[in-house]
Amino acid sequence: MNSTTELRCSNNRGQLIGTLIEPTSSFVIEGDRFIEGKLKVERLSETVDILPFTISERLVKANGLTLEEGERLALGGELRSYNRMVDGKSRLILSFFVKDVLRENNLVDENTNLLKLTGYICKPPNYRVTPFNREICDVLLAVNRPSFNKSDYIPCILWGRNALLMQEQKVGTKVNLLGRIQSRVYKKEIEEGVYEERTAYEVSAQRLQILEKESEVSSTEGELGA
């Protein structure tokens, strides 16, 4: 995979390079077993993102992976969404769905965290200015998965001039985003005076391109799938 070909030819494509810190559960879909884990991905700022991923057991065996804690992995794939019941409520869950185990000769500029999305704005963008006078815009993007006739719903965040441009766009506008997946820990009040620590995942976009204005947006909910 290189930045001028494969990232361009897909509407949801990226790579993660990091250290396995939390191999977890496995599940079966239509006879295929999948494994969930978490990858520690370092930023240039020396902070880290802890990102969930899903990989098929078949891909693990074909590439001789051990999936032991501390194993260094370079993974190519897509960021997908699906719904999971948590405490009786449906929550949108994001996971990096692995399609390739990458080698040194097919990395994208050795970038440890890179994602390219092409999708449609499916909720009005939420623009705000922080107490430190930083401009931010949150937007939910519907990214079609054509081979499955489904869409993945991916929260994205933009900054500065990109935030200003995004806040002017309408629901249904088609856009290109290039950025990275990030994790963010926050506290949610679950009852008066009682807080629970949770982790949110989103795409922090560094580049924005407006493609089409106000197209029809699919309302199909995303699923993990194979």
C-alpha cells in the first residue's frame, strides 16, 4: 500500500503500527473466528493512543502472528462501526478491521497512524471555540461499505481552518478526510455525583476536501462484518 495509489482507491483505508497490549476475546461470524485486541500507537508528541482492532484468525495464522502482549504489529484495514448493547443501551462501537498484515515495503511513509475516509455528513456539524480560543468542529460521517450494502458511522474532529470550512457544510455533503484515529478518555456522570471513566474514539482530520454538496445519505447502521 502506498499513499498515492491504495489510499486513494478506497473510501475507507488506513494503517496502524504499534504494540499489542491487550489481546482479548474472540467471536465467530459465519464460521470464521475473529480476535479483538488493542494496539498502543505512539504519536510524535510522545503521547499514545490505545486503539481497538479486529483481525481474523485466518489472517493471524497466514502471517505467523503470535498475538502475544508486546508483539509489534503493522496492520492495514478499515475503521468500522457497529452497535453493541451496553447497560441496556445501544452504543456505537468503533474498531479497526484488519485486512492486511503490512511489511516494510508496503507501508505508507512509515506513518504509524493514518486513515483516509470518503463519506457523507449525516448530522449537522457541531462547531465550537474552546476556552483557549481554539476552533473545533465535530462531525459524524457515513462511509459506505459497497460490498456489504452498509455504512459505517464515524465521528471526526477538525481544527482551525478545516473546522471553519466544515461548519458551513450541510447534511448530505460528500467529503474526503485524511487524518489519524485517536483515543480520548473522559468521565461521564451516570447518576448524580457518580462518574464513570470511558474512552471515546474519533478521527482527527488534518486534511479536508469537499467533493459534492448535499447528496442523499444512507441511514443503514454499520456492522463489523468480515
